[in-house]
Amino acid sequence: MDARTRGEIRQHLEGRVARLRERSRQLEDHLERLEAEEVRDSADKAVAAKQDDLLGRGVHANRAEMQQIAAALERMNRGDYGVCSECGEPIAKARLLAEPNATRCIGCQERLEQRGSAAT
């Protein structure tokens, strides 16, 4: 992969991390406000519990994506970004632009998914 493409992807990933951090902050603030509110009846408690759960899942999903992005950036720093973790071949530029966190080429990813669906 050329330096320009790598730079574009790095910029995209760093922008995504910034957006995820901001979104996580907003979700955490909202969770704190919900926890501070006085819940009066059982219906309100049920709604508050559901909101709590959904917001918590959003925070968790954001953190998981930020970890994936951090790993991609680390691979860039090491120089092995864009190399399939299964077969060692280059991952197509189009795949990396569409899925910058990708660790497998499309062929290896498809084989993995086919094995997974065959097991279920």
C-alpha cells in the first residue's frame, strides 16, 4: 500500500476515534443524568432500566470499535497494516477503504464466515 493511501486511512481512523470518543462522552453524560433522576413508579423504572441498558451497550460498542482502530493504527506503525493475518497476502485497497479495521483479505474472511455458518 502506498504512503498516500495509508495516510488517508490513518486520517479516517483518527477522525472516527474522535467521533466515537465524543459520542461515548455524550452517552455517559446521559447515563449519569438518568441515574440522578428520581424514578417514581414501576413503569418509569422499566423504561429507565431499558434506557440504561441501551446506553451502556452503546458505550461498550464504541469502546470495542476504538480498540479495533487502535490495533489498526498499531499495525500501521509496525508496518504490517494491510497484510492478511491468515494468508499473509496484501488486503485489497478497496477493502481497507471500506473496512479500515480489516485484518483479513476478502477471501480469508469469506472462508471464515462460511466455516462459521456451517457450524451453526
